[in-house]
Amino acid sequence: MIHSMTAFAAKRIALGPAAEATWELRSVNNRFLDLSFRLSDPWRPLEPELRQRLAGRIKRGKVEVRLQLQHTAESPPPAVDPKALAALAQLQATIRDHFPDAPPLSVGEIAQWPGVLSGDADDTEAQRAALLAAFDAAVDELIAHRAREGAQLAAALETRAQQLREWVREARRLAPEAHARYAAQLSAALAQITTPETEDRIRQEVALYAQKVDVAEELDRLDAHLDELAHTLTRDGPVGKRLDFLMQEFHREANTLSAKAAHPDLTRIALEMKVLIEQMREQVQNIE
């Protein structure tokens, strides 16, 4: 299935009785995988795990991850564990017996001491688990969005590829006419020459011209590239770089066809091909 690199997803969850958290994920096209994170200070340690989870599911594109925290009500003060507080006080007294000049602990330092605020560690772990679960759900939504966009891109590419096939068939039909037209023009130009070598000269010139303007090889390669395009659109996994290479080959053959065109209609067809190929190239830039 084809995936686009352009998508958006958001997931909001309750983070305790007085706060909410929202994950926002945005992705756009990029040659490689480029991940950036904007996390609130308390949750910055989550970044390595988030990066690993995201890289395991998305292979290409620039993805921006943002975590926003909103307070929905005034948070109740955390409960203090008297036993832990007494143990900390005893520890501080023992240390100051040996180091009387040591400064006493501040309120902030006491509050940050493990176990002083009862339930704090459990709450933090529960919040961490909830945030990770919500992040995974947001990634699911982002990938689903990329898949929907990818299906639309694949359909657009198939439509233009079908039109390109029609132009190739039309070019094949016109190619013999170009040869015949040149042969007739050359015969008329040499009709006034009354030497025995006239017919041989005409045949030689026509043969040289036919080699110079023969576009069968370019049309065969265009057909082969179209077959490869159809096959690539049914492959699993990232195919954007392969499609981008195919677009370069399409351009190469269309340019050669335009240079060798010996018929006004062939020139027109080559120009129409270039327009279609450029439209396809722009769409391919957004495919993972």
C-alpha cells in the first residue's frame, strides 16, 4: 500500500483529575526520516523511547511531535508521608552532627526527596504509561491518514499513467508516417536529378534518416517504465525513492522523443508527455 508523507494526527487524554495531555503529530515530505520532538520539561526523558517507537513504524518523512499539557482545575496538594519525612529529618540531623556547617535542606529539596510525597512515584508511572499508550494511538491515526492520502496519490498516478500509455500508442502509430513523409519529400526534391544513382541516393538518405529519427527504442522503454510503475504501486513498504527514479527515466525518454520527433504531432505528443510526467513527479515527492 502506498503511503503519503503528508498527514496529521492528534490524541487527547486525561492526565489525572486536574490535567489533560494532547499529542499532535505532523508529517511532511522529506528525502529521509527526520524526527523532531517538543515535549514539556517533565517528559523530556521520554524522547528516546518515542523516537524508537516512531522510527519502527515510519521510514521516511519529516515528523514533528508535540506534547501539550493543560490544567483543567486546581490540583490538590500532594499528601506528605510522615514516616519518610521523619527519616529524612533524622538523616539530616545525623549528617549535621558530623558537618555542622552544612546548610539545612530547603523545602524544594525536601519535596523532591523520594518517598516524601506519598503516591508521587506511582502517579508518575501511571501518567507515563498513559502518555505512551496515547502516543501509540496517535501514531496509528497518523499512519492511517498517510495511507488514505497514499491511496489518493496512487489513483492519481494510475490515471496519468494510463494517459501516458495512450500517448505512447499514438506515437507508435505516427512514427511510420514520419518516415513515409520524409521519403516523399526527399523523392520530390531529387526528382529533377536524372542520374542512375538517384534511386540509390534516395534509399541511402531515407535509411540514414530512419536511423536518426527512429523512436521505437524510446517508446519501448516508456512502456517498460509504465509496467514497472504499475508493479511498484502494488508493492508493500516505502517506494517513494524508486518512484522518483522512475520519474527521472520517464523524463529522459520524453526528452529524447522530443529531440528526435520528425512529425509535428510527435512533437506535440512529446510535450504532452512531459506535462503528465511533471505532474506525476510532483505527486511522487509526497510518497513515502
